Amino acid sequence: MQTDWFDLSNVDFSSSDLTQIKFKDCNLFDATFENTILDKTDFFNTQNVIINLDKNKVKGAVFNQNNLRGLLQQYDIIMK
């Protein structure tokens, strides 16, 4: 079954309060999150998520395992 993804590529969410927002079936390629409040935000059904954990509030946010690479990218960690 193919999912139709809602394209949020290149959207700038900087300085936004997205508390408890649910991103369902969203492509967040090149989306910008800086000084964004993402507490309890649901990213479980998203793809291409890159968020700098040091520059955003993410307490209680929900991610899936496929999002881990985009969350750890700023730390130059090698994942295999």
C-alpha cells in the first residue's frame, strides 16, 4: 500500500511553537527547525526529519527509529 506523503520540504519552522502537533505522513526534507518548541510533537509517521536537539525544545516528542539518523546528524556519529 502506497502512502501519499504531505510535502513540507523547505518549510521554515524557526521560532514556532509546535507543541503537541502531529505530523502525519509528512516529508520534512530540508525543513528548518531552529529555536522551535517541539514538546510532545509527534514525528512518528514522518520522513527526512533533521532536527538539532541542542537548538530546539523536544521534551516528550515522539520519533520512530528511522528518524534517529536525522536527530544525531549534528554529532557526527557513525550509524551502521
